[in-house]
Amino acid sequence: GDSVTQMEGPVTLSEEAFLTINCTYTATGYPSLFWYVQYPGEGLQLLLKATKADDKGSNKGFEATYRKETTSFHLEKGSVQVSDSAVYFCALSLSGGSYIPTFGRGTSLIVHP
Amino acid sequence: GAGVSQSPSNKVTEKGKDVELRCDPISGHTALYWYRQRLGQGLEFLIYFQGNSAPDKSGLPSDRFSAERTGESVSTLTIQRTQQEDSAVYLCASTYGSASQHFGDGTRLSIL
């Protein structure tokens, strides 16, 4: 079946550090890939997405590139802020069929001043 | 409003009681999903609606859990005879086609 694997958290960084959160996937078809962010006490919000190989999604300084050859969609940010502290979820969705997405387990990011 | 709305935002109840959670999706979104998120955990898929039919109920953990949806509108998730292990945040999301999901802020359920 389809699956998403994320690096274990928490990831703890100082402000202005470089961030990478790894995400790899397995899928039977050609999925769209997503990163969602969850701030404390809130639901998930879409952060960025990519719908085909080599696409780069970007938003709020975050980027992720859809790498079909390595089945990866790693999240990066060049300089994190305290306000980026949240839980990040990688997900995939296959077009057609039931559209039920597959989520990773989430990676907690803690940014210290 | 423009987003997915869930109510109540918090619910505290005694073990053995029934609870009903409500989700108002974004207007025009044909698909609606319920998830459970235990403290510090990822998302656990419960059920998916396309319109008012539920093609996939595979995630419902027991027969104490049920859900229904009226047309392409409101959905309710009902938990009967609640147990302490039902304590979690219940998240609802809606979407149109295979686009990204729009989540509500969830209902935080605490079973005493």
C-alpha cells in the first residue's frame, strides 16, 4: 500500500538555522505530494504542494522538490524563525479513486531564540 | 465562514456517555474526511464521504463509532458509550476532487 515516512522528531534548532525535514514515499501511481503544518491547538494547514516530478513547491520561505527518482519530498528552509515552531506533516494523494490521502506521522520542529 | 468549521471546540464528558461532533465543510467541497489525532501522534483516518455516501469506513475503530452526512453539507461523528481511549482531537477536512485538504481546528474530546 501507499506510505509516507518522515524523519523522527523533535527537530530542535536555533533561530536562523537551516532546516531539512526528510520525507520519502511509496505509491502505486503518480501521487501529488503535500506538506502541511499544524500550529498548537489548530488543525492542519497546507504549506506547499507539488503535483508532478521535478515540481518545486514553495511558500513562506519553505521549499520542497518532488524527486521521483528518489521518491522523496524533503522540506527545507534557509533560515528558521521561532514562529516556525510547529508540527509538519508530509502527505501524498493519488488522483482518481477515493482520494484518501496518506499522511506521515509528523515531525515536531522547535526553534529557540 | 470561508473555512471548515467544527463544533464543539472542546468536549469533556464522562465515560459511557454518547457524544456527537459536528463538521461544516467548505461550501462546494464534495469530499469530507474525519481523522483522529491522539496526543503527540499523527493522523488516524476514520471515514471518508463523497457527497452523502461513505465509500470508505475502514478506519472506524469500533461499532461505537458512526458518522453521517447530509448531502454535501454537514457531517456528524457520533461516539457511543465513550471510553477513555477515545480521548483525542477529532479533525475534519474537506476537499474538492484531489486538491489539498482544508482542515477545521478540531474538537478536543476528553473522557473522564
